[in-house]
Amino acid sequence: EATLDLAERRRIRSAIRELQRQELEQDEERLASKRFRPERSSHRQDDKENWPQSRRLEEEQQAALAALSEQLEAITSVEELTKLLRAAGEYEERKLIRAAIRKLRAEEIEAATLAGNVQSSR
């Protein structure tokens, strides 16, 4: 900034460009080493302290969903299932209930079709 000598300014600018080029090369090397780093393992690496707790919660959720699935098998009314659907808060619960409703409606349609076939054959 303070020099008036043009040759000195050129040397300073070329030195700055060289430093920037070296910095870019180092950044590229760091990126390449991260990009091609082999995977350590297939299990979670994120938060090892909370991993057992989250695994336990996941297992509890799976058990609750299995119990809900058994409960849904016993229900034979679309209205009851709709009430459960409206009361459910979790996505997975609603997903199971919707599947049960679809299954029940398909069974009702199949029963009506068979009844219609029996009626028409008489």
C-alpha cells in the first residue's frame, strides 16, 4: 500500500497469488482425502453416548407398533379404525391404521362381490 515502486508491487502481488494458489491446493488435497476415506463400519458413528438409549427407544417403538398391529387385527369396524386414526399421533401408527382400514375395506368389497355373484347365480 505504501510503496510507489511498480516492480515491488508486482513482486508483492505475485507472492500473494502464489500463497492463494498454495492454499487452494491444500484445500483440494484435504477434500480429496475426506472424499475417498473408507467407511469405518456400518453402524452409527454420530453420537455414541446416546446410541444405546436411541436403540432402546427404537426397540420400544417397534414393540408398541407390533402390539398395535395385533390390536388392529381384532377390530372389524372401519369407524373404530377411523377413530383410532384421528387419535394417533405418530406417523408409523397412522400408517398401520390406514393399512388396516384398506385391508378391511378390501375384505368388505370382496364379500360384497361374492354375495353379488351368489345372487346372480340363483
